[in-house]
Amino acid sequence: MVEDFSEMHGDGGRVVSRTQDSSVGAAPSAPARDTSMGTRTLRVRVDAGLRLAVGDVPPKMGEALCRALSLPNPAYLKLVRLRKRPGAEPQTLYFFRQQERELVLPRGAIHVLRRAADEAGLTLSFEDARVLPPNRLPKLPAVSLRDYQAAAVERLAKATQGTAVLPCGAGKSVLAVGAIARLRTPALILVHTLDLAEQWREHVRERLGLEAGLVGAGEEEVRPVTVAVVQSLARWDEAKLDAFLHGFGLLVLDEAHHIAASAFHRIVDRCPARYRLGLTATPEREDGLTPLLRLYLGALLAVVKHEDLVARGVLVVPEVRAVETAFDYPYFRAADYAPMLEALAEDKARNDLVLGAVAREAWAGHLCLVLTGRVDHCELLAHRLSAAGLSAAALTSEVPREARKTLLDQARAGRVRVLVATSLADEGLDLPRLSRVFLVYPGRARGRTVQRLGRLMRPHPEKKSAVLIDFVDGQVPLLRRHHAERRQQYATVLGVATAANAR
């Protein structure tokens, strides 16, 4: 169910006055009592979070809220699992705070608050202090939306916050641009890389005819629609950050599953924009922190499945092929993992196998993306492919921003045949022409696997087929198990089994 903030009503339909005051920290007045019903009313101030006067919250209700907003710390559990000393790492993470005489909850935790209030026999009344700037955007061009995109935008307009879960290629950015056009309020789009920031600025330019501002890479240009890199905002002092965040009526968080990172949820938790929209293809987190999506961004606005879009012709279905390698390594304990990966990246026979497979597909006219986990491996593979006469390049964080943009533009135009990339390419890479992806480095993370499949699922007029080629190091039991997990993920997403190829 989507939490509806559109009408700040107390239970029983009693309307509480609303305000556009954007200040924070003001304590609510004393709790009221509804004499006609004989029940207490708990006042809640809604801005960037849900603010309750500590003195108004019954002890048992306070304990229930604290329990519901506490989660096991995955970093602590990992240290324990590895039999290492946790040190200062806390066992539990708390997603609420006490600020002077107020208890402040994440704004998406309205469902937690309502449940706790019901159990305590309290009604809730709301004071709306969210920000909706008076300077509306000019009339914008109509954005053509598919039915599921349009439905999500309308649900956002009513509920004011929530997350859209759409597969790669389903048009998450188009949905967000449609929301900006529909709401016509200053919008802030949060991303985690400069490459994504540039892609978003291009989307805004093409579809809305607006030049978006940019915060990141040393730039601090603020416009009615601004794209900001989270890591840049995290370095600002609180006063500067708060003044900036109070200028927007819509917050869009791209790759919203990153909300679990403290830099992300702390910024979202300070932004009092009336509307919040999260976008992700991979909402489930393996570390147990999936609930943070709802706590900070609200309930689901839309969930669209791969198979539905494939059936409608919106996405293509890639074939998955497994290629066995002869790589072997004496792996016995966790401490062996890093040396094993180093040996794998340096194994000449394995690299020759990879390069031969990539070269065949590239010479056949396919745009190829080779994914590895090491910068030095990227550079080695790209160098050897270039030496063989192919237009190949490494795409890593060490490549300057403008050079990365140029490489991607060349790949879109078909002038670069092979990109060899690190995890930089796992999220937000917009290459509809891409028809071959090669996984040449071990891994099993579900979200990353889904993202990599998604790279291939965008339709393109020149794409006759789409294939993901997974290199399997079956001689190492651990890496064989990792591949088995990837196979399960492929089957879940695509509904098909992985084809095994002979070496």
C-alpha cells in the first residue's frame, strides 16, 4: 500500500492546518485530546522526517518505534563471520534520532508510526512543513510515457513519495522526467557517479528542453532542475547543505538501493521536498538493509517485471552462455581469495580464452562490453585487443570524465567495438546498441547480475541478438558455487536455463 501524504488528516477525518514553513526543529505543541472520542491525539510535524515531541510519546510506543527502526549491522555480522574483532563497529544500526526534545523518524516510516499509534490507542494529526517552492517550473513539453510510467507518476502526485522498481531498459529516467513535467516544481536528482550525472543532464535537455544544473566534479551550478553527486554533497557543511536542499519540491534518487549507504540516507533525511521518488532495478539487498528503501523513500509506486516488458516488446531476451576455463588455484580459506583473484587476472591461458571469444564477437560486428573487477585487468585486456586491430578501450574510474563521455559517445555511434570496464559500468550505463556482455571476473551479487543482464535488454534497430557470456572457473569449488548462484539468478530474471559451451 502506498502511504498517502496528499491530505494531512488526523484519524477520523479531522483536518489539521497545513503550512509551507520550511523551518525544522520546532517542537509540536502539547498533545490534544479529542473529547468526543475520548482518545489522545499525537501531533506529528512532517518535513524532512516525522517529528514527535518526546514528552508526548508513551514509553511503550517509543520502545516499539525504536525496535522497528533498528536493524542488524551487516558490517558487524561480516566481521563476526570472519572471526575478526568487531572493534568499534556497532552490532545494531538505528534509523531514528533524538534531536533536543524531539524524536525524529525517517519520513517513509509513516507505516511504522501508524501501527505503533494504533497499538497505543492514539490518533495522529499532521502538520505539513514539507517544502513546495512557490517558483513553479514553466510549462514543459509533454513527455511520452508508457502506461506503467504514467501510472507511477500519477501515484506519486497523489501519495507524494515512493519507489518505482523497473528493470534496466524500462525507462526509469523517462518516468522521472515525466514526474518533473507533471509536478512542475524545482527538482533535485541525486546520483552516485559523474557519468550518471551527465546522462541525467542529457535526458533533461532532450526531453524537457532545460539545461540542468550540476553539483559535482568541482562544479556547484544550481538550476531549477539540478543533478547532484551524493559524494560531493556529503562534503558540504550542514548549513550550506540545508539551504541547498530547501530549494527543491521534488527529490529523485537514482539507483535507490544505495539508500543503505550512510551518505545517501543522511542527505535524503535532510531534504524536506514535498515529493520523493526512488528509482531502482534491484531493490533487494543481500545485507539485510532492504527495508531502508521504504523507510526513507516510501512504499512501492510501481513494480514492473522483466517478463512483462519482454512480452510487450519493450525489452529483448538475452541468451546466456557459460564458457568453462581451465583456471585452478588452491583455495582453502578466506585469506586466499584476494591472491586467487590476482592470479586469475594474470593467468595467460585464461586471458587468451577471453580475448579470443571477445575478438570473434567484435569482428562479427557486435558492440561488446567486457566486465572485470580490476583496473589493471581492464587495461591489459583493452591493450591486447587494440594490438589485435580492434577499436577497444578501458572504461575505469582512472579515465578522465570527458574521456569517458567521449568513449561512450563513440560506442553509441559504433566507432568503438569493445569497452573493457570495471564495476563503473554495472549501473546506469546507457548503451542500447550493446549486444554482447562478457563476465570475466568472479562474482555472485544478485543486484549486480541483474544489472549486467539489463545492459543487454534495451532494444536497438541494429541489435539482431543479445548474448551474455559467463566465464566459469569450475576447477575452483568456490568459484563453481558462485556460478551456480549466477545461473539461478539468470533463470529467475529470464525464465531460461544457462547454455553450457565447450571450451
